Amino acid sequence: MKKQLFIKLLCALFVFSSCSNDDSTNLIDFTVSFKNTTTSIIEGESEAAIDLNFSRAAATSGVIDLSYSVENAVYGTDFTTNPSGENGTISIPVASGDSKATVTLTKLTDPIEGTSRSIDFTIASLESSGWDYGANKTINVSFTPVASTGAVIDLLTGGSTQPNQSYIDLSTGKQTPVKRDTWEIAVYNGTENRVFLNSSLLVAAAELKGKTDLLSVTETSNLTETLTLNSWGAPTEVATVSELLVNLPVGYSQFSNVEQGIVFTDSKEGNIDETAFSEISTTASENNVYIVSLGNEIPTDAAAAGALNTTGEHRGYVKVRVLTDGNSYTIRYADLNETTTYKELVVQKNSSKVKTAISLTNDGVVEVEPESSKWDLNFSGVFSYSSGGYGLTYSDYGLHNTLGNVGLYQVLTYKVEDDVRTDLEVSSYIDFQLSNVDDASFIYDNQTVIASDWRNSGDGIAKDDRYYIIKDNEGNLYKLRFTALLSSSGERGYSQFEYKKLN
């Protein structure tokens, strides 16, 4: 009898300890912090999301109260908020399980030219036991452009199918997500005449040497010269278009011969002279027909926690011929076996952007990249290229805007060999200052310094042995480190990093 009573008491103690509130010693402290310290809602914009990040999902419900002070702004006349702040305080309800909270600021009027207008929001109180304040207790929202001094960025790549590319401007903290299946090729807006492929969609392209008549090319056409390619390391003779199609799509069995320069993707480094398309000549007769593999669909089914599902069914092929006069591109394209008519797009060079994206499936120019001066990093979600005679595909992939004159380098803080950790003689991320910047280390000719090396996908974590130094095209300097690979619920495709401007 005494033994049974003892067991019941132990069970009761276990249940009690398992149901404790946010004070539980089994959980990290629950803190609330503004995601940014500054943001702006400029002319042409009507809303701004003001995010409050939690250190973990809330274990209990509660309320966050914000106070605010204004400069040249009146609530109800110049701005409103949701939840309402009409009485001078904004009360934000938090439910158990919530991982963040958001206030929506709606701008009703623009400031008069030459004047400033801003609102300072402050976390005034936290109405739940055990909650505490995080690093950023205040945020300044300006109605004119304001430079970001740093932020925590939750990447909008969109989940385990990684449907989005996301462009980030560190100077403003702005993030621009774009569906990665909205385009297949892009034309270069610089002095050279180049065509790029959408590596996030696994697009590939093969030049048909000596073939300039678009409509004469079909699946049964012979190549003007036999290609000797490698498939799984074995030489393969390819003499017809249909044979070329067998393994043109990006994958481990993709045809290529890197040593002979026969590669059907752009180089991973992103340089303008290493593209699958040869430079487009202003002499029309020198521009051949290309077969373009349109990549793979974005799957609709999410993967299990911690896993990915990024590559769906193949999207088919088109034939393409690109011409240029040096100021614009003429893109002619058709279904592979079309022999009667082709579609044509004329695209003017746009000096404000590095590339202009084209949809060959929806027949037009697509807004993808922001202006070249307004993005520093691109998290493509998925990234593909040829290497060593086969095609590779990566996820959680980070690039920097080398063609837009953004430089970046990596700092390693320790190494592990034979399970022994050795700390390197460098500053930690926290201690790194402007005086530590090594200007000679910035890399401008390889966009893949970050790549996917920042994470350990097997363990589901962001590596803590490295951080990055970035110089944007205006000379601003930042330090950046990754803080999460998975969402709070364990899903891939919701990575996070933090960065800080170096002053």
C-alpha cells in the first residue's frame, strides 16, 4: 500500500513539473523584443509590419502593452494601428503557442516635403508571469527613408518546399520575396550582352552549334557536331536533339563535359563570362538556337519536420534564340516541335538593375530582382549548377550581389579536428568591430561564399563557428551571423540571421 502511494506521489510531482508556466527551468527564458530598432514607411507605401520576436513559443497567454511618442504625427489623422492605439497604448494579446506578435501601422498621410515625421514605439509592460524584455525594447518608425543599424531577419523562403527567393537590403532591413517559378531566364543590363538561367528552378540550356533557324529545330533534328558528354562518369555520344534531351535537366545524371567546356548551367560563382548561353552577338548570324530545360515544378506537399521537398515534376523544354543591338534584347522562342510560328519579346536594358527576368511560360518581363543598389543578399532557397560531369542541387542557399558590387568574406572562429576544438585567433561575432575589418578579404568574384555551408542540415542547426562581413555598394559595413535553420515548430525553409552595422 505504501509503495503504491509513493508511486502516485511521484506521478503527481511529474505532472506538476510538466505543467509549469513560463518560469519552468526546463525552458529558456521567454523574452520579447522588437525585430528591428529602426524601420521606415516611405512615400508609395501605405503599411508597415512592426514585428515583436519571442525567444521561444509562449507557454502561457498574456498581453504586451506598447506605448508610443510621435514627431509631427497625429493618431487617426496621419496614422492608425492594428491593434488600436487610439488611447495612447497598444495592447497586443498573446496566445499560448505564439512565436511572435505583429502591429500593423497604416500611414494615412505623407509628411510635407522637407519635414520629418516619425513614431517611437516602446514595450511598456508585459502582463504575464515570467516574461522579460529582450534586446530591442524600442523601435523608431520613420515616414522618410532611414538607415538600418541592424535587425533580426526571418527569411521568407516559404517553408519546406522553399517556394521563394528572397532579396535583402541590409541598409534598410527590407526583404523582397519572389516565387522562384515566375521566371526561367534573365538578361544582363551591363555593357556585355549576356543571358542567365534561373538556378533556383534547375533551369539548364544547351547551344545547338551552327543552328540559327529557330523553327527548323525539332526533337528529331541532328546536331551539326557530335558531342562527347559524361553521364555518371561514362563517355556518351550525342548526335541528335532527342538524345541531348535525355539528361539535359539538372540532376546527378546530367550530361556535361566540364574539361571541354560543355556545361549546361551557369557557373556557381555567377560571373558574366561563365554562362550556359554564349555572349549574345550584335551580329545576328552568330547567335545560335538553344534548347532550354524549364526546370522543375515547386511541389505542393510540405515535407516532414526537418526535411525538404523542393523538386517536383519536370516543366518541359522550349527552343530559344536571343539577338541584341547592344541596347535591347530580342528573345524568340517556341515549343520544341513548333515549326510554324514563334513568340517574340523585346526587352530594353535597364541600367537600374543587374538583370531583367523573363518568363518563357507566361510570355513577359517579370519583376524579380530589386534595383541593384537595393539588395545585398539573395537567399534562393534552392540553387543548382553543373560540377564534375553531373548536376548538383542545394537548399537553404545564400548568395551575395557580386555583380552589384557587394563584397563579402567569412570569418571562422574555431575548428574541430578529431573531436578536439581549437579556437582561432580572431574576434568573436559580438566583439568584432569596424577596426577589425580586412578590406583585402572582400570577395567580389564569387557569389557563393555563404552558399549552404552556414548550416548543419543533419543536426538542424545554424553553425556557430562562422560569421560574415559584408560591404554594400555604398561602402556600408555589416557583420552577420545565422541563428536558426528551422522554425520554432521544426520546419525547414524558415531560417534566421541577425546583422549589425559597423560604425
